[in-house]
Amino acid sequence: MESLVLKRSIVVGGHKTSVSLEDAFWRGLKEIASARHLTLSAMVAEIDSGRTSGNLSSAIRLFVLDHYRAMISAPAASQSAHAEAQQIR
């Protein structure tokens, strides 16, 4: 399974910039933006404003990774809380 890194142009804060991302990260970013009812540019602007170091492409990858990791851990935490509630009864 080969995922090519493609350079894409996007407008962030009124300035055109480019990011180099694998297609899977680009699709993930678009899904997250859509779920949050944000444009892709607005989502990237949020990521850009919150980064403390590294380049924008890396910040986007980490953001997408963190988003999906949180989705995986949330059901596990919910199941654990449910199990604890059942033990109390």
C-alpha cells in the first residue's frame, strides 16, 4: 500500500500556502472539517494557530492522528465507566 505525498495549495489566513500530505491525511482532514462544519481553510487556520513548532504539514498530520486516536479511546473510556457503574449496583 503506497501513499504518495502530494503538495496541495490552500489559503490560510488570507495567504496562499502549500502543504505536503499523504492522501489519507488529506481525506482525514477534510472529514474532520466537514464534521465540525468548517471550511478546509478554517480548519487549517485553527491548526496553524495552535502549533508551537514544526512545519504546517507535520502539524496537520499530528492533528489528524490525535483526532482519530481520541475517537478510539472515547468508546473504551465510555465502556469502562459503564462497567464501573454496573459494579456499583
